[in-house]
Amino acid sequence: MQPGLYHILFISTALFFIGVYGFLSRRNLITMLMGIELVLNSVNINFIAFNKYLWPGRMDGLFFTLFVIAIAAAEAAVAIAIIINLYRSHQSIDVEEAEALKY
């Protein structure tokens, strides 16, 4: 039995809210980055599901998914570089310590 569109959208919605909860409830920058990645992956699942079930002959959803994956990889690389520099300067990756970078 193949899962239907509603099953896939339910999984995507669960991933989205787990990512939002992880982003909003944590103070560690790495876990916040993981929450953002979960949100982006839920968006990718939506693109693929809508492409498969609504427009099966087209490739638009797949191209958008590849674009989002490329943007997420670049975003993760930049974020990890910033986190490493923050750890080197403050010996912590807590969000409260990042507040000191404003001044």
C-alpha cells in the first residue's frame, strides 16, 4: 500500500512543528540550526508530495527541492563557521553569549 498525499502532509507537518519547537525552545546554536534544517526538510517533502500527486508529469517540485537543498547547505556552512568563531571567542555556543556580539 502506497501512502497517500494526506499521510505525507501529516509527516511533513509533524517535521515542521518539531523543527519550530526545537528552534524556539533551545538555547544552543547547534540545536537551533538543526531545527531550521528540519523545517527546510519538511518544505522539501511538501514540494515532492505536491509534485507527485498534483502534477505527476512535471518536474517543478523536484527543481525547487534541489534549490532548497543547495541553499540549506550554504546556510549550514555559513552558520557553522559563525558558531565556530563564536565558540573560539567566547568558549560557549549559548544564545545568551551571542548577545555580546552586538556591541
